[in-house]
Amino acid sequence: MSTCSTRPPGWSTTCSGPAPGIRVLATSREPLSIAGEQVLPVPPLGRTDAVQLFIDRATAAAGRFEPSPAVDDVCRRLDGLPLAIELAAVRTRALSPEQIRDRLSDRFALLTGGSRAALPRHRTLRTAIRWSFDLLTGDERTLLTRLSVFAGRFTLDDAEAVCGATVDSLTALVEKSLVVREDTGYRLHETMREYPRAELEEAEALQERCADYYLARCQEFGATGRTRLVPSLAWAGLEIDNIRAVLRACLDRKDHARATGIATSLIWFWVTRATTEGARWLDELPGGHPWTYFARGFLGVLRNDPDAATKALETGLRAATGDVRSQSLAMAAIAAAMRGEPPNGLLDEARRIASELDDPGTTLMTQQATALIGLIDGDPGTAARAAAEGVRVSRATGDLYSLGMMLMNQGYAALRMGDLATARTTLTEGLRIARDIDDRVAQAYLVGALGCCAEPAVAARLLGASERLRAEIGAGAHPSMAPTLAEAAARLGTSGRLDREAAIRLALGETPAGLSRRETDVARLVTEGLSNQQIATRLFLSERTVESHIRNILTKLGFTTRTQIAAWQAAQG
């Protein structure tokens, strides 16, 4: 029996009363909450099945069809929803997959023209969503509409603060399959987010509330993130799509105060995960606080762009005082050394101001500048001494970012002095920290530096990986590290196409990471020759989740094919 959630109360008793042994296979958008019920969620189609459905329906609609990469984009944008994919495929009679993809911003006008034999509510995407929307209570409709303000994943705390949700009201939408529950929080399908947004009567007030909420959370991240880096970066990684949407909305409506506060406060996310993106956002701001210019200068130094760094830092220094002045001067000294110019007293003034303050972050910035300038100037002894003091201060204050950087400076100084044992020890600890906080800039340089300590075949692979990882972050080799890496590459060569995780494991001398219990279950079923869809059915998972598990298995084991997984699993007994 289908669509059972809309049937009159008591229908199940009526069916089973005369025949107690009867079994009913029922479809419904939510659990029926009746005795003996066994719930089997029906997830959206996984990537492979979604693409195949599109191809099948497009071929039937148009007579012939040539697939293109845009088909995958269309299916992803439509969240693997079969009806939406079928309606999109019908459009191939007149549009190419690329044209369909590019028009999905107005999907409700585009996805019409379903089969005349279908139920009326299945003939257009709008009527299908409207039917489900109309079955909600008034409070449920209000909450679903408000949740459309989130561009990505969100937590219960987010929904409570911005949308006035409660545990019960959010649970009701999850049970009705309108909100997706994930390990890290919740999300709306893109289609389900677009529809209620048009119904939102309180859009402006909700956007203001959302902007205030994320400004406050980002400011908290900026203020405490340095000493709580692992949980703070995990939060930012979860929320970044929402933050991007709020930041874009603020800039579009010229709300520069909020935009500046959000973009500046995200400094620890930008410098570890997204140097290019962070620079782009900061460059869009019409002005800012001295810390805003410091953040832009910081990113310029990390991206090996000393001219952009100097321009931003000089602007910020016009109004900077205290700790931000000292740190900006120290960063400007690094940028000057990168250009081959003397720091001209910049670092001396930075040290003088820092000595008058009781601020570990400011002290560490001057030590970082001293170490990097020592490496650039060919003075590894000075670099090593500054880095050692930086390691001490970082450990004492729990500053993981600075500790990782100082260990890297120590390691490069040791390499320049020919002390491979010290280099390997400090670089290994530094890379473990960089992996824990996902500092992709440090990972690129540390993988290469550990390549300088490795035997030739491994060294060539690590040096090649270091080049690829630097290209990913959009930066050339920093002049403090470039000579060491270039000399090693010339002597040992570069090779291989290791991905980030495989390169880090190789650099640390680790065997492939152990699989989780669920990943082991998936690997066992791969060995049995099951497809993703069959594995999903066997383990009561979505096909998308199975695809994610298989990607993780391939990455952890350093493999590229399912056959390799099967062989490995068989060898485990």
C-alpha cells in the first residue's frame, strides 16, 4: 500500500484485524508508529544509479542521448531524487545537459512536463513539493521555511537560535523525510531548500538574525580558536557553507560591518584550510580593522605573495596600536625579507612593543619572524634558536598552530645544518600536528622536508607530493624553505601522484590506517562482489554513504580500485 501516511486513522487495524498473520508492505513519507512496524528508510539514489536513471529516461524521451559530465552535476544538484531526475531528463528533447544544469537555479520553472499518465502531483516538481508541503501543520511549515536560510549543514543549536526550532519540531521534519539527519548535524536537500525560500515572508528579519548569529559565532571562533584549534576548526568546517552564504549576503547588501567581522574572525580557518578563498573574501571588503589587514598580510605571506602582503600590512599599520601593531610589523618584516629587502627596523620595533605586552601570541609572532628571516638569510643558527623558544612558548600556552610552525622552522634549520636526526624528529611531530588541525600549508612543506630525510625512492615520491600540495593551496615554494626543497629535488628527483593522506602516511612511516567497523563491513561486501546499491540494501545505508565509505577505504589503504580492496580483505582472512 502506498502513501499510507495520508490514509484515515485505523486503516492498518482494519487490514490486519480479520487476518492476524497478514503482512503489509507500506510506503509512507514518515514512520506510521504502529505495533509491529519495521522501518526501512528509502534514501535518494546514489551517484551511479542517479546517472543511469537520467540516461535511461533521456534516451526514452529523445530517442538518442549522448551522456556528458554535466549529467553527474545535474543529478547531484537534484540530490538524487528520482522524480526530479526524470523531469530533468525529459528536457533533453530541447536542451543539452549543460543547459539543464545551468538553469537549475530556477528548477521549479524548468522541471515540468511529466507523464500524462502520472498522478497530477507528479507531473511537475513544484506540485510534488507543494503536495508534501501542504500536508504539514502550520508550525511545521513555518519551521521548514525558516530552515531554508541555511545554505549547508546545520546543528540543533543553529536551528534553535536562528529559526526557533525545538527538538520535537525538528524531529517531526526529519521523520517526514523533509530534513536529512547526518552524523554531523542536519541539512535540507537543495530542492527542498529552494521551494520554501519562495514562501518566506519574514526573509529580511530572518537574514538579519542569521547574520547576527554567525557574526557572534565567528567572533567567538576568532577569539578562542587559537587555543581550542581542533574543535574550533571542526565547527568551522561544518558551518562553512552557511558562513559563506551569510558573508555573500552581507557584501551584496553592503553590510560591510558584519562582513568585515565575519571574514576577519575566520583567520584560523583561512590560514589552515583556505588561503586563496580567504584572500578573495578579504579583498572584497572596502576597508577594515587593522586585524583585517593583518589577516590579509598573513595570507599573502603564506601564499608567497609578499607584494600583496606588504600592501595590506602598510594600510593596517596606519591605525594599528599595541598587539596588532607588533604583529603587523613582524609580518611586514617577513614580507620584506621575502622580497630580498632588509626589514629596516620593522622587526626591532615589533620586538620592542611585544616586550611591553604580556601576550603570548604577539611574542610568538616576533619569534616566527626571526626564524623565517633567519632561514631566508641563510642563518639557520638564529632560526633554530628562535624556533626553539617558540616551541617552548607554544607548548606552554596550548597554541597548536604556532607549535606546528615552530617545529617546522626547527626542522628546516636542522636540515640546513646537516642534522638529519633532529630534523626528522621535529618535522615528524610538526606533521602530526598539521594533520590533526588539517593545516594544509604546513602539510605541504613538512611532507617535502621529511622527503629530504628519507631514502631516495621514498624521497622522490614525497618531494613530488610536496609540489602537488603546494599547487593545491595556490602557492610557490616559500623562500625560507625553497632552497632546501630545490636542492633535494635536484639531487633525488620527484615522482609519484600521492594524494594528501597517502603522502602524510608515507612521510610519517605509517602503515595504512585501520578501517572502522562499518568500513570493514563494506570492504567485506565488496569482496563478495556486491554493487554499491546491493551493499546499501544489505547494511541499511544510503548508496551515497556507501560511496563515501569506499572512498575512505581507498584513501586509507592507498588503493585506486575495488579489486585491490577485495584482494586486501581476502588477505586479512
